[in-house]
Amino acid sequence: MTSANNSPTSVDLVIVGSGAGAMTAAITAADQGLSVLVVEKTDKYGGTSALSGGGIWIPNNPFFKQLGGNDSRALAKTYLEAATGGQVDAARLDAYLDRAPEMISYLQQHSRVRYAVADKYPDYYPHLPGSLAGGRTLDPELFDTACLGEEIDNQRRASPSTLLMGKIAWTARDAHKAMAREPGWRWLIIKLMLRYKLDWRQRKQTRRDRRAGLGGSLVAALRQSMVDRNIPLWLNTEFQDLLVEQGRVVGIQAMGKDGPLTVRAAKGVILASGGFEQNQALRDKYLAKPSRREWSATPPHANTGAALEAGMRQGAATALLDWCWWAPTISVPGEDKARGVFAERAFPGAIVVDGNGQRFYNEAAPYLEFGDAMYRNHQASGGKSIPAWVIFDAKFRFNYAMGPLMPGQIMPDSRLPKHWLGQLFWRSDSLQALAAQIGVDAEGLKATVARVNQFAAAGVDEDFDRGGNVFDRYYGDRNVKPNPCLAPIDKGPFYAMRMDAGDIGSKGGLLTDECARVLRDNGQPIDGLYAIGNCSASVMGTSYPGAGATLGPAMTFGYIAARHIAAQNTTTSEPAQQWPELKEA
């Protein structure tokens, strides 16, 4: 680990942030012969990528084709154009379609990163033309972190919600098999638990699993790939502003442990430091209300919009500032960030209601759309769906997880922390009494439950068609008939948990072109300045086409930016006429 100092430093490329997009850019640039420095605000590298599922949405990827999958650029473009609805410049969409498969092939060949196809994970909008029932989302393989040595201690720890029983690493494919209760799921859980428990040397040292999965795997693999190339990473180095000379960005101003420092960048600066969701003032300025940073599932105080504000000071254009990657969240007492509620909403036997006791959206829908629906219904219902409440019964409690509550057959109520009752979850023998505890209209709740119970018996949700498409059913229980996402709520005690309108990052930011260059309002690039990930306006517009449509673009445009910068000569910022040939790592 290289430490910052107060002496002026000069490199070819400075990258602000240390998530998957930043590290992909660093590796690519180093392989093109550039000197690179990565600076990270906090004392841990990995950003929100380390907390994520680690999946990347790569349409027309070579791995799916190797398995015999049927995808094409034309099919993917049809889907992306339908999903984004004309909100995104065509050149950016084309750049993603062209370079995303190339990016992951490059990393697979020249780095420690290893992915496999999540062939059953469907696109999020199966009703749109060009969608696939699986194959576009790639899932990280487990990564043995022993090679990192003590450096693994500097990596941001995975969220407990991404680990089996809060401690055991697994893949998204493993998680799906267990949650959907596919054949062999019990043996899978036993195997993973034994692998963890029998790793004697690691258990003597730490509770942390030696293997990393999901986002932790991706970040660890990328970090080791940086170590392989001797790419310096400065922790505790907070970006403050851009260094600009004669209209060109030539470096950054930052604050290190020992005071202010200047880093010059001969070829450019890539901003990859996340969004602004942890800055309450910016949330209040741009996002729908109510909006609280405490509801976000991202690291507290990490993503505060410094890159956004620095770019705007240089005249950068922006887009989508009123959007986040919405996700309903549950706040757990004693934890420093909220937990996103992703798969659990599809499990049969739980519903989400507003203060009127009424459902307002398909619970199994993608989390972006569900979060957006919370805000839309909040306005329509007179302010009664933020917070919303997830309701379930004793059968659900026994069989399924909900947020930090593991299934009762593994973790019964008697083993839960006593202070969770009345803070994290509420419980009562009747729906009437439960509604009174949480301030929800009791008659409305009872009528809603009765109606849902009828839907469960018939297998058709007449209100929101829950379970009516392949995406809904992905996390449904295949053993529940006739609809894997619907089951009656009829056995007490009954439970409730508060659900806030959270997020996994802001969606809007600096507007960029197909090369990831930051643009001015007149459409001209700001010389020497690039932005990727959540500090840039999403190439997906207001949509979320599939699992990994956040990390996939961050990594792809990091790859594109690094290659574009490497193609520049030292005296001009004009792009090369042709895409440069890859250099072998």
C-alpha cells in the first residue's frame, strides 16, 4: 500500500475512487503503459462495489454463447432502446453494446477476475422486445483472498445481507438455488457451512470467510490484479477539487492524512467516486421527498457528491439528478447502514402495504421500480407509503428470510435480539392488533389480506399480476403451487417490518459521451476529464434492464476511458482515429 505525502506527485492518470469501475480503469490504463494513481477517500477500498452482488449485465457476452445461448447485438440493442425509451444518446448505448463484451473478455484473460453465466437470471423487463430469460447477467466466482495477505483487511467488508447466515461467502447462483428451494438446496447449504467451519486456520484468525463472493470477490480480484501491476492506491485521500490550467483538467487537489496535496495528471483524470446519496443537502436539493441518507444501503459518509460538484464548477452538464437506483430498505438497530430488500419481496406469503393497509405495487417487481412506486403512491395516498410495511405470517416466518430475520427453522424468535421486537419487527396474534402497533388502518389491512389469500388459492394476482412473468418467479418458491410468488397469510402470529424508500446509490450525475468524457452544456468535452459509475449520469437512463446494470457500465466505461486516454498523444486531446489495439498484460 502506497501512502500519500505532501510532495507534489505527477502521473499520467489519476483515478478518484476505488470501486470496480475505478480499478478496471486502472488495470486497463496500466496495461496500456500509463502510470496510474488511484485515490480513495475512506480507509477502505472497494466502495459500494464491495457491498454489492458483484453481478454485471453484459448483453451479447461470449460466456453465454459458449453455453449455446442465443443473444446478439441487434437483440440487445432492441431491448436497451425499449428500456431507456430515448433518454440516452445512441452513441453511448452503442459504445456499451460494443465494448462491454470486450471489457469482460479482457479482464478474464488478463486479470484475476473470473465470472460465470447466471443463465437463469432473467432481464428485469421480460415484457419488452429483445429481453432474455437469462444469460446476460454474469456472476463472480468465489475468490480466495489468501493471496492478498494483510491487504484484505483494507477492503470494505461485505454487507451481512450478501452472506449466508451473515458470514459465509456464496455466489448469486448458490443464493438463487437456496432461495428458490431448487432440488439439492439443503445439501448446498450444508456444504457451504462445512467449507467455512472446516477452514481451521482461517477460523483461528478471524470470523471473516477466506473466500469472497459476489461484490467482495470482484473487488478482491481487481485489487490483487492492481497489486500484480504495482498500481498505487492511496487510502484516506479525500478528493476536493480539480486542478485546471488553460481550460484543461491537469490533476486534482486532495486532502491526505498529513494535509493538502496536489497530484498532477499528464493525460487525464477519471472521476469514479460514486454518487451523492450520502449528502443530505444534495438529496434535499435534487431528490423526491421524503428522502433520508440513513435509508441508503451505501456506506455512510462515503458518497457525498464531491465529484459531481467539482465537475459542475467547471461547467459540466448533468442529467437524471432526481433519480436514484431505488431499493426498499430495512434499518437494523446497531448497523451503520440500511439493508436493501431484494429477493425477499418475491417469496410467497409476504405483502407490502401502505398506511391504508393496501398494496400499491407488485412486490416481486425489480427494486428500482418498487422504490419509484413507493414515491408515486406516497403522493397519491396522501403521504402513506413512506414508510411502507411488509406483512407476513408464522408460516412465512418459519420458511423464509426477511431482511436480517433468518427463517424461523434456523433462527426462531427466541434467538433474536430482544431489542429487535418493537424496533425491527412487530408481532401480534391478530392482524387487528398488529395494525394498531404499526399505525396502519386495520380494516384496510384485513381486507387486503383476505383478497391476497383468494389470489393465492387461484394462483393469479388480479391487482398487480405478481408471479405473472419469468422475473417475478426467479425468486419464487418453485414448490408453492399454483403461483410460486403467492401464498395465503392466515396463520398467527403475524409480523410486520418497516420498509423505507432507500437506494443503492444515486443515478444522476455528470453527463458524459461515448468515450466517458465529461460534457459541457454545449455538448463539448471538458479537456482531460472523464467520469464513470454513479458520479456520471447512467447510460441506462431511468431504467434498470438487468442485474448488474450498475457495475457493468461502470466497468465498461472505465475500460473505455482508460483506452481512450491511452490513445492520446501528449500534446493533443483529440481522440485517435481508430480504436487502439490491445496490449498484452
